[in-house]
Amino acid sequence: MLLMLTSDRRQFLRLTALSALAGTAAISQTAGGSATTSVSPVRFPKPLQPGDIIGVTSPSAGVKPGFRPRMRYAYQTLERMGYTIREGQCLWGRSLFSAPAAQRAEELQRMLLDPSLGMVFPPNGGELLIDILPLIDFGSLAKAEPKWLIGYSDLSTFMLPYTLKTGIATLSGTNLWECPIRPTDPNLAWWHDVVRLLPGESFVQSAARRYQPHDSDWAKLPPNIRHFDRTRRVRWQCLGHEDDTDFTLAVSGRLLGGTLDVIGMLCGSEYGDVTGFAERYAPEGLLIYLDNCDYNTAQYARALHQLKLAGWFRRANAVLIGRTAAKSVEGFTQRDALLNALGDLAIPVIYDMDIGHLPPQLMLVNAANATLRFGPGEKSLAQTLG
């Protein structure tokens, strides 16, 4: 059954009702029919409902005074939608930290374990969320009822390990400051539509039409702004096939990823076991997505090499790369960086996608089953919460 969900102005999100996830693990079979490897089911949060309480905490940087007007407007937006806001103590501040690491870790974990909260919605990213990872009890989180956690940038430093270690899905693509912007682009999903999906349902997004060529400074913008400054044409590209107008591709796998600057540091640690996740949850393979925030092109290439050396692409069926404002080093471009680090992978590398710090962004569900279609007539990403 195919349903269409409409916004006030446009149809942009397609939902497909599928059967709910089975509660038992699937078992793969050998050619002779005997069970071999147990595959655990990914767990997806229940849909957000009107009247739910949304927890707001900042497990990374503090929210500076200049951002308070935007925060108030975001709160008003959520309250008009029927939700209640519950602020944590780890939120306001002028530094790289909203609070000491132990306090930030405790509050985030408490919110994720709190059955009275329907979702956790951090306002922003930061730089050093990595310091809370050893303080998180991922075992307790794995036993809890899943709830949506939304964020990107430094939030992916937690969201990726959280999904890898617990098998619970998270949503990348927006933070609290951006939540009033609807639609971010006619072809992209709005976060609110995604978090109201049932496990087993699907949605499809196509390449955005235009993008904003700079980050958003919410301290300087009018607090009630409801749009991005989308002035540049979007063009998804496939590495090595940029001039091949007839090139067509369809590739599937479970989505995993985040911001390269911060999740790359997880390589070789228990918090970056991408191969282990693939073995437990994704025998069908992975679609790894990445965006580059601050690296210049040489740093960018080194970071991608680091992931490759750590085996992150060993189970990948494709790599999805967000557009970047990376500064070229001695004429070494973003495409050069991708060729240098990923050109020998023998899997598709799609770049300049709607991922990262130059909005708008695709809504990407970590651990969703996804299919990328790339061709002259279609550039889309379908995701199923199952």
C-alpha cells in the first residue's frame, strides 16, 4: 500500500506501509540449510506522539547567550506542535562544554533511559563530545525502550557508537535550532515526519534542488527565520562517472555514518566497530555516509585513509559523501581527496550529496535499510525502518 504525506505546500515524503519488524532474530543459512550466523534485529523507536515530552540537553558545547532567541523560537515551534519541553542542566554556557564530562554523560544517559520522554533533541553539536563515551553505560541503554535521538555534527560522535553498540536507530540531519525550517527543500523529508513513522514503514527523498553555500549563524540571523539561503544548484556526482550522462546505479545496505572530523577518531576503539556491527546487524552490507566540516582537502584525504585502513569500508556497498566547503591545499581538490583515498575501493562513491554542514540535509536514519538510486532520471535515497 502506497501512501502520500503532504506538507502545507508540497508533497515530498513517500511512505510505504510494510510489515513490522519481527521480534526474533533472523538466522542465515548455509547451502545445506543449517543455521550459521545469528543476525540481530535493529531496534527502531516508536513514533513520536502529540503530548510527548522532548528532552533537551547538550552533551557537547554550551549554548551561548546569542543563541537564546533562536532556542526560544524552536521551543515555541515544538510547543505549537503539541509537545512539552523538558530542559536539562547541561545546556547553557560560553565554552566548548555545557558542563563537566561526567555531568553531561549522566544527563544524556538519564534522558535516554527516562520512559516519560518521547525523544531527545540536542540544540547543537560542538567539538569534544568524545570525552563522555567512556562514561556511558551502553549496556543499560541497550536494554531500554528505544526513543528517537536527533542531531548531527559532533552529536554523531555519540550517535554512531550508540547505534553500533546497542543496535538502536538514530536520526541524523537536523538539530534543535533548525527544527522550525519546513520544508528544508521540496525534495527532502522533514524531521517531524520521520520520527512519526512506525517500524517497518519507509520514506523516499530525492536530491535537493538548491543548497546554502555557507553554515548558518543562528546568533546573527533573525530568530524566527524559517528557511535556508539556498542559492547554489545541487548536483550529486559519482566518482569516476562525472561526465557519463547515461550512468545508472542502484545499491542497497544499512546506513551508518556521521561527520568525518569527529567519528574518524573512533577508529580502532570499541566505539567504532563498524565491521562488528555489520556482522551482527547487516549481513546485506552497509551504505557509509560521511560529511566533512572543517578539514582542508589534505586532512580530508588523510581522514578517509584512516577509515579505510581501519576496515570501515570492508562491508560497504557504497560510500555517500556530503558536499563540503573544504579549502584546497596546493590545488588538491575535494575530488582529488576522494580519488586518493577511495578511488581503489571498487564500490560506488557518490559525492556532493545533501549531507552535512551546507544545508539542506537528507534525513538519514542510522541502521535503516536504504537503497540509493542514481541515474539521469532519478537521484534518490529510500529508507525503511526495518
